Amino acid sequence: MRGLSWKGAILLGLLMVPAVVVADTDGMSADERAEKLAEQQKKQTQTRTEGLSGEAASIVERLATDDWQAINDVVEELEALAAPETLPVLQALSDRRLYFDEQGRVLIEDPATGEYSDAITGETVEVASENLSQPTLTNAIRRGIRPLIGQLQLFSDDVATRRAGAEELADRPRPEMLGRLKELRAEESNPEVLRLLNIAIARLQLDASDSEERLEAVEVIADVRSARMKSELESLLETDAQGDPVEPDAAVREAARDAIEAIEERQSTARFLSDLVYGLSMGSVLLLAALGLAIIFGLMRVINMAHGELLMIGAYTTFIVQNLFALMAPQWFSFYLLAAIPAAFVVTALVGILMERGVIRFLYARPLETLLATWGISLILMQTTRVIFGAQNVRMASPEWFSGSVQLMQGVSLSTSRVGVIAFAFFVVALVWFVMNRTRLGLEVRAVMQNREMAAALGVSANRVDMWTFGAGAGVAGLGGVALSQIVNVGPELGQNYIVDSFMVVVLGGVGNILGSVFSALGLGVFSKFLEPVAGAVLAKILLFVAIIVFIQWRPQGIFALKGRAGDDD
Amino acid sequence: MSMMDTLRELGKREEVFSFLQHAAPSPALDTRHGPILYVEGVTKSFDGFRALDDLTLYIDDGELRCLIGPNGAGKTTLMDVLTGKTRPDTGQAWFGQRLNLLELPEHVIAQSGIGRKFQKPTVFEQLTVFENLELAMHASRGLWTSLRWRLDGEQQDRIDEVLALISLTEQAHAPAGVLSHGQKQWLEIGSLLMQNPRLLLVDEPVAGMTGQESEKTAELLTSLAGKHSVVVVEHDMDFVRSIARTVSVLHQGSVLAEGSMDEIQSDARVREVYLGE
Amino acid sequence: MLMRQPFVMRLARLHSGFGWAVLLLLTALALVVVPLLNQFVTPDSALYIPDWLVTLTGRFLCLALVALALDLIWGYTGILSLGHGAFFALGGYVMGMHLTHNRMETGTIPNFIQFLGRDDWPWFWVPFQSFWFTAVMVFLVPGALALVFGFFAFRSRVRGVYFAIITQALTFASMLFFYRTETGFGGNTGLTDFRELLGFSVREADTRLVLFMLSAVAVMLSYLLCRYIVTSKLGRVLVAIRDAESRVRFTGYNPLRYKLFVWTVSAMLCGLAGALYVPQTGVINPGEMAPANSIEMAVWVALGGRGTLVGALVGAGTVNGLKTWITAAYPDLWLFVLGGLFIAVTLFLPKGLMGLRQQMAGRSKQ
């Protein structure tokens, strides 16, 4: 009965796969659609206005035109007006989501739902897309819109929106905004937004003719220690063709030198910190890749060369879940990653159980043969993936909450996925620890691995435990695959890049010791991150291998080994 | 693990380098002072469990000694220490006056004249019975000699002789893997004989043997004494009684009592350990 | 003790009369019949052997030599190496360096070295100008790597799957090393565009024929060497190490020396195979060191039958023949076939093709 339902599930899964891969709605394949959804969610946009009136309404109305000159005028007037309520219109214009119909209504498209709303009234409008046309934009106009959006965002009550606006202005401030920026600075309470505003203001003041103002700007920069201003400061210290300093005022030059020093000091701390976190993140990726192996190899002593392919299957399952969400539940799209976690676990666990029942259980006494047979399985899994999904990498679209960046300290931000993977690794380790130490299954697994005969005598079915252990190890590999799908390219060869590394982690950590694997993976990640700038990425990797081989010479049992009387009888 | 342990471990690794020496140390066995084996104050712990605890034992040249003791008394660990498989934490173990067993690797110890039969019979299953004996034959263990090795008539006779002695003449060209448990025991003893060691360490020789077979084993071991020194570990008390002259009782990693079988059996401490009286 | 016997007698005993007859026949086939059918039969004849087939067979012979080397270490000594691709490629690189010298006019250096910002040969390239130095290095370079690596690995008694994994890391690390342009071995393009060897053009069919014959001789002599090793007492010690290494130690043999010896011999044979392979394919690049290649070598041996030298040769021929046919006819199927082979051999043919007859006999008896 159980066998039948497995087969049913697998069959169903296989049937769904092609549908998800090729499904085509309104000229978009599922993964294109997923990509678009993610892209649009990333921009935290308000997708409709709350109704416009008065002057704003009369200006916006004039957007319903093909004439780019007219649009340029409209944008300039909106700039002069500086009304925050026009923000959704400007954003739609910038993202090419703004349309007008034959009646001259200006419409905004909602990226998630595909609905249109009237820009003036803010109400949803039923309209056929073939009756719509888009206002003509030049690149110059588009460039002008962005600082305007940034400026308007600064009026928002939402900190994230204000920050996005300040970010834009810190990069591309416009001189005419100086006065308004100073007003906003006086009112701003959020330190991060304040910092960005200061940068924007300083950047403008640096060109001021008054040396007092320039000095003030340099001091502001020194205070916020913004690395992005370093090159501007350095250009102050240069000399022109005649050998005269570019900056005439010695006090300003002196201040600039101090500021550069302060920035550099900050930069080196920042670099250390970001290297450390980045290294931990690399280590977490390694850990997630190796954890399943630590279970299968460590506890069962089965060399599973198809481990990399289990990671790959986990990543492809995430891809399928992503596409299913894009097709069937676009409004929930941002949560597909959460749904992918159990899905990947179940799918890879099933594949693992099939492997164990079909091949591996006949080879338990012959480890080298297991190695070869699982290698064969890995080739078949890889080729199957190639046949179904093609040899190219598939398109993964990280949900918006996973694709931003996280600020660790001023000037040090890492992508959310890098930091998220650390958290995820800890979650998975905790899960494994919990299952192994706090559940009946874990108890049985440990019993069987320590003494098969004794466990069998106590009524534990070793055979069944083997199957579940292998399934669980494979499932954990699938979880690793979910994490990898967000960080590296997802293609049929995904797993091949991780198999050697994963074995190194397990061997280094001490076989059969999951905690050892945790330390060795994180250690390897941090170590290679710090080695990279010194030796280069590839040489770092070679050095690492050499180091591991030497290390095994010295401690064949790994970092954490249980000493025992059990000898090495052949 | 402390730094010191690490250093010590590195130090121990050094021994393996001894293969760089051109020839194995000559069996400079010096037994003029009587004992062939000196074990003094040997202690070995595994994760806090003391397998050997300040153990002291002397074996005379040509003696047949039986070691008995309950499970976990340290009998197998002692054999491991004597053959170089395990290094003790403290203590001394000398083969004759000159060979420090704690500094030699396993194969050098074997070459210098200590032969060992394992508790679980280990023979080379893929090789024939004849080849098993040939490999064990006392001869140079060097790489090049092995490559160009050929048996001469005398050696051939010696193997035939041992084959007859261990009743495996008929199976001489069968792979050792197909032998029964008892036959494997015999083959392992036969291999020991081929090695012609000065000291034989024999771990449970009659496990899995019929009464008749173990009688024969007893006879064989007794006949070896004199020319060779023999240390037998055995649980089978009848067997021990049938061969033993001197018996040492091991308990919790050290020697509890030593003497003739009768003395041992009347020893109060031994009775307490064995019978809980 | 050691009876002095004429070496010839010892050689003669390597095989039965029948065995020697087959061996001689095969040698004659490779050295006489194939050249005759290639050179003196008109292309439209059914017996004609085209040039491409000669070169293809020549390459297969080199791969068979690798299988032979792997069988020595895995089949007889029980040490599975997943790094033999590295030794093979090293032999290939050594030959490739000599061939690269040959293709350059005096005083010029290849582009990939110029890109490193130098205008002369790096020191480690210079001596490969000499053919004889190259011929020695073909053995010494892989041999030295094997000796050092093996010494450390065997000394710490790394065995079984652990050894397999660190050899895989070895070939992986070597691959990364050779991929680097900075190391001066041509980066991922490797060495190619070879012209001549000892004054003969390596692109000519006649040279290819001679290379084929040389490969055949190399395989035959290596086979005899391996046979000599495995039929000696040393060979029996190797089998004993495979069965029960600690027992070997307690019998007084030092397994380290035996393993190191056979491991190094095996690596040197691989180097020879690589050196003969490269002029026949015309290219050597780091891809040869990919872990997948080395594992594939293991299936040659496993399919043919471990611990039977002939089996290794048969296995290498079968798998590579299949590969050539299937990758041309059904390219998508090849990995399925190869993967299936790995599984089928381990599950159903533990003794390989050579053990098939025995297995059949055993089954019918039941």
C-alpha cells in the first residue's frame, strides 16, 4: 500500500514537471513570469494613487500623450509642485507601467495582479490591454525622474521608503535640491536616512565656492565616514597641471586628509567584518551542502557520490515551486521559498529512499562498491535533469525579502541571501540535532549505528532505520539545495561543484560527528575567505586541499574524534 | 587535547620512519639474564577506562604461560601493547634485554621474533592455505626479495610438514576463505609455526574447536615450549589446566595472582573475582 | 634461500603455453597485421583498416594501460584510487611540453607564456626541449608525486574510502592548478597544436601508425611487468594486504613499503599511458584531471573484473568502445549507459566480465 502511494506521488510529480517547465500563459513561460514578479516586488512601490485633485490632477492628466516634449514639461511641473501624492504616478512612469487609453485616462498597472487603476481617481478600471498606449519617454527624462522620486520618497512616513529616496539622492543629488534637503535634514529622525541626507548635502556643498561651506562638507563626510565619498576627497588633494592644489584652502585640504584617514580606518574594520560574515556565510553554504553527507556518510558509512545531485534536486524542486507559485498564486509569490523548504525535503528524501531501497542496501558491506554505484546514480540523475530541464541554468527569482541587503554596520552591508543562509544553516543544524537527540527516530538511528545486532535484538528494525536515515540525510541535502538555489546558478552540474568540498568538510570534522562538521565547514569558509585576497581564489582552494591532506596526516580521525578501544581491525 | 599530547603523538609518528633504515633491526635478542619478556608498570587508558593498570609481568625463555581473567581484564590490550598495535601511556616493555617493544613498529617486532595469533582467526582469505604458510615463512621481508622469491626444496618440505601437522594437506591449494572456523584457527597456528618466533602470543586458540581438536592444540603448544616461549590467553579452564605450568590471573588491568593451577584455584582473591565469593 | 634462477625461466612461467600463444598472436596482430592492412590494402577492400581506426585503437590501448595500472593498485592491493587521472594527465603534460617546444621556432615562446609577461621559457620548461629528458620525466614526474603523496597517506594508514576521497581531492587540486594561466601550462586550453616528435609530423597517418604500434608494445610490456609482479611473492603480499593489512604487519611485513612500491609503479604506468596518448589526440588540458574521468577509469576495471589483469584490458576496451559508439549515435544516452554500467556492475557483476563464467557456473550448480 505504501509502495503504491509512493509510486503514485512520484508519477504525479513527474507529470507535473513538464507542465511547470513549459506552461505558457499570456506569452510568458512560468519562469519568466516568476522573474517579473520578483523584479517588481523588489521595488517597494505603491501601485495606485489615493486619488489626486487640484493642480496635481491637472498636471498628471496631461501625461496622456505621445509627445515627449509635453511629458518633459509635465515632469518639470511635477518637480516644481513636489507633491508626495504623485509618487505612484512617477514610479509607474519610470517602470514603464503607466498607460493611457482612448478616453485620455491615465492608468497605472499593478505588477502583481495585472490590474489597472486610474491615476486621478485611484479606482480600479476594467480595460482591455490592446486599447492602451504608453507615453513616450526619452532617457533624459527617465534620468530626471529618479532624483525626483527620491525627493518625494523623503516625505513618506515609511522609513524604508525614505531610506530608498535618500539612497538615490546620496548617489545623484541635484544642486537645485540643496535647500530642500537641508530642510528635510532638520526634520529627519531616522539616523540612517539622516546619514544619507548628510552625504547628499555634503556632495553638493563640496562644489561650493565658499571655502567655509566646503570645509563643513568635508567635516560632515569625516563624521559619517562614507566610503563612497573617498574618491571625491582624494580629488581635493590632487594638484592641477600647474602644480597648484585643486583645493585652494589649506584648512579644507587638512580636513580632507583627516577625513580620508578616518574613512580608511572604518573601511578596514568594515572589510574585516564583512569578510568574516561573508566567510561564515560561505561556511554555512558548505555546511548546508555537507550536512546531509555528514548524516549519510558519518552515521551509515555510506559513500554517497550522488550527494551533489541530491543538492541539485533540492534546488530544482525550489525552481518548480517558484514556477508553481508564479502560475497559480502570484499574490503569494514572495512566500514560495518557505513552501520550497518542506517540498525540497520531501522530494529529495523520496529520491534518497528510492536509491537506498533500489541499490545501496545491497552494498552495505562493500563501501568501495557503494562509491561506484552511487557515482553511477549521480550520472543518471544529472542526465535526467538535463533531459527534462535542459542543459542550461534555469532562472531563479529570489523573493523580494530575500534579495535586498542587510546593514551590519555603517557602510557594511551584505546581501540578505548571504546572511539568510547563515540563519538557515543554523536552523537546519538545530533541526538535525533535535531529531537525532530528542526523537524516537534519532534514538533508533544512533542505536543501529552503534550496534546493529544489539539494536535488532531490542526490536529495532535495522533495515527500516537504514532507509529512514538515508532518506533523512537526503532530505537535509535537499534543504541545502534550497539554500544553494538562492546563491548560485541552478543547473544540472550544480552538485558536482560541491561533492569534493562536502567530503572534505566531513572528513575534516571527523566522520560520524555532526558538530565537527559544523565547525569544520564554518572554519573552512572563514579561512578561505581570508586566504583569498592573499593567494587568489583558486590557489586558496588548492592550499586548502593541501592543508586538509596534511591535517589528515596529523589527525586521521578529524578535529573532533572519539577515542575508543575499538581498534582498526581490517 | 593538550599541546603536549599532540607533540607526543607527532613524536610517535616518527617511528614509522624506521622503514627508511635499510635493513630491519637484527634480532639482537639477549636472554642471558633469564626472562625473554619484561613488562613493567604498564598503564593504558581509553577515555578514562584503565585497560591496563600498572601491570608487571615477566616471561622466562622457553616458558609456557597461561593468562586468564574475566572479560575486560586487559588480556587483549596487553597483547596489543606487546605487538606494537597499541602504545601504553606509561611503563616499559622489553623483549630480551635490548629490544624496546614500545619503540618498534609492528612489523619490526614481528620480525624480531614475536608471533601473534588473534582472538578472531585472521588468515588471508583470498590466498590458498599453502600461500598463507609461504608468506609466514621465516625469511627476509624485503621488497626486492619478495619480488624475486622462489621456494627451494627444503622450504617446500617445511611447508608440507606444517600442512601435515595442522591437518590441512588436502586443502593446501584451496583458498583459506573456504575453511571452517576451526581450520582457520589451525592455519593461523600453522602460520605462527612457519614464522618460527621466539615468543608466541596466542589469543584463545581453542575457541570453536571440538574436544579432540583442542586436545591436539594443547599437545602442540606444550611441545613448542622449551624451544619457544608461549603465552596463551584462554577462557577454557579445562584447556588451561591441561597445558599450564604457570598461570597469571589478570584483573582490572593488573596481575592479581600468579602460580600453578592449584595455587591459583585456592587463592581467595581469585575465587572472589571469578566466583564472587 | 633465494634460489638463483635464470630470469628467462621466471618469465616463461608467467603464462601457460596457451597463454603465451595468445599473447604472441595479439602482438603479431598489432605489429604486423594491422600495419599491413592499413598500408597495403586498398581502401575499398573489406579488410582495409582506415587511419582513423588505427589512431582510435592506439588511444584505446593507452587507456587500457591506465586500466592495467589501476588494477594493480585496486584489484590486487585493494586500494581504490580516484586520482589516476592526475598521473595520466601529468604524463601527458610532460610529453605535451616537449611537443610544444618542438612546434615553436627557436627563440620564440608560446602565447600563453608571453601573456605572463615574459619573453623566455620559464625554468621548468627549459629542459623539456630534450626528448630523452622528457622520456625520463614521463615516469619520474607522476612517480614522484605518487611517492610523496602515497608516503604521507599510507604512513598515516589512510585506507579504503578515505584514501579514495583524498586521491579525488588530489586530482581536483591538480586540475585547479593547471587551470590557472599563471602556472604557465596554458590554462584551460592546455597544450595543443602539436607538430612534430623526433622530426616526424604527429599529424601524418604514418606517424600515427607507429604511435599505435608503440602503444601496443607499451601495453604488452606493461602487462608482462604487472604479471611478473602479481605472480611473485610480492604479489601475494599485496593480496594479503588487501585481505587483512594488520595481519600482514604482525607477520613481519611492512605494508607501507609494499603499498608505496605498487602505488608508484602504477602511477608511472599511467604517466607512460598519458605520454603516448597525447601525440595521438593532439591535445592535453586540465579537463583530463576532472574527478569524473578518474572515476570512469574505475568502472573499466570493475567491468572487466578486478584482480585479473586481462579483465582490466577487456573492461577499458569495452567501455571506451561503447562510449565512442554511443556518444556519436545517441549522445543523450551515454551518461545513462555509463551510470547504469556503474550500478549494474556493482550489483550484478562483482567479479566483472572475467568472473562471469565462474558466476554462471556457480548459479547453475545451485
